[in-house]
Amino acid sequence: MDIIDHPNTRTPRVTPALNDPILTSLEQYWRTLRHARHIPARNHLNPSKIDHALPHAFILQRVAPGTARFRVAGQRIFEMLKMDARGMPFSTLFHPEAHEKIADLIEIAFAEPAILGLPLVSQSTLTRPKLHGAMLLLPMQDDAGQTTRLLGAFATPDAAQSRPRRFGINSEIQIRHDSLGLKLATSRLPHAAPAQSKRPDTLLHPALKLVVNNG
């Protein structure tokens, strides 16, 4: 598997790298779904095959160029944001100064399409230490055969977080960018996509450990 190598450490869960086991196992499963298809279909996902990664997993829906929303978000996203992320912009997870870069990156993932590995960091403050993370984005097709979904996973340390954290791109580590060498029609967004963006995908919703707001 073509993944950027990073120095091995004795505590990989303290500083997750792009070759974190959670990310690599999800990519391995994604590759098993490709078969003769260039891009796997979202409705072919089987949560039982990625049970160990579900708390870290999420699905994004493209709603405009450079803009995507969470359709499904695992427990790790909730722990970082301290809120249910479903229906919220992907950029909510990032510092405002990183939003333009994030918009460019997710559009690359949709439009090329491409696999992206993002090294992330949440900078330290007077009361909180620096927090590293790693994220994987994998293109998926919707029911109409358009590449309007991204299957992702977010690896961070297991330490408890008492307050919300926002992230930026870690400039000290190279971003992984593996173009799949295809030019697919991603610009023809379904007219109903914005209205549907706040509804979670039903396929993974029962299996993901989500926090549901019943209020």
C-alpha cells in the first residue's frame, strides 16, 4: 500500500501518524470494495467489517465546491467538538485560518478523485497541551454514481478532552495525496443534496457509536 512512511515510535497512539493502524485498516477495507469499480459505492459499506474503526469513522457529503458536511460522525469527532457533528460543515473541526486550505483539499479528494492523508495538530494553550492527529479521506460514489461522498477516519490520542479542540494542518509533515487518475463528474451535485445534508446515512448510523440529540 502506497502510504508515506513515518518514523516508528513506541507509543503510536500518543502521536498518530498517517500510517496509524486505524487509518490503514480502513483503507484496506475500502480497497476490497473497489473490485471492477474505480470508486467504491457508499451503499456497499458493511459496518461489521470495520467495527474497530467505527468510533473514528465518518462520512462527508459534498454540497458545493470545497464544501462538505458530516452525514455520519463517530464518537471521536464528538469528543473533539463536544457536539453532534451530523449536518455540520466539515470545516467545523478546524481553526478558521485553516478553512481555505481544507476547502482546497476536500475538493481535490472529490474532483480528481484522490486519497488524502492529513497530518493535523491542535496547538497548545496555557491550559492545554499540543494535540496531534491524523486523518484519512477516501472517495466514495453515491447512489447516482457520482463521487459526492468521502469515507474518512480521524485518529487522535485516547486522552480525555474536557473542552472542544480545533485543528490545523501540521506543516511539519507531508500531506499524502494519491490521485486515482480518474476524471469523474463531481460537479453535477444532486439538487436535493443541501436539503438532505442534515440526515445521517442510514447504512452506518445504527453501527456507529454516535451521540444523538433527541432535544
